[in-house]
Amino acid sequence: MVKLISKKAELKGVSVFHRWALMRHWHVHNNISFERMIDPTDPDQLHQSDASTQRLARGLCDTILKATQSAET
């Protein structure tokens, strides 16, 4: 699915934010467990915790800022 989305985005000339890659980076390089990234009140374990959502938002913001700064130069 990730490859399909990336391919479609490339064809349309749009960027894709790779959330899973970022979360995997946190897990591998920052020793943050996947259990800690998930909302403990979600019985289906499909929703992120507030802390994880906040980190993700910062990562997305940083990515957007870098992209806009690159486009301006």
C-alpha cells in the first residue's frame, strides 16, 4: 500500500508524509515502544497517544517548513 501511494503521489507531483517511517525511527533510534505510541484507552489499538500525535505534528510541521524554504530559494 505504501508503494502504491508513493507511486500515485509521484505521478501527480505531490509529496507524501511517511508517518510509519517516522514512527519506526522513533522506535529504533529513540527506543520508544509502539505500545507507548498507542492510545492506552483505545481497545482496538488503532489510535495514537496524545504524545505521539504531538511528536508527529511537529515532524510534519518541520517537513513542511523545510519544503517551503527549499522552494523559496
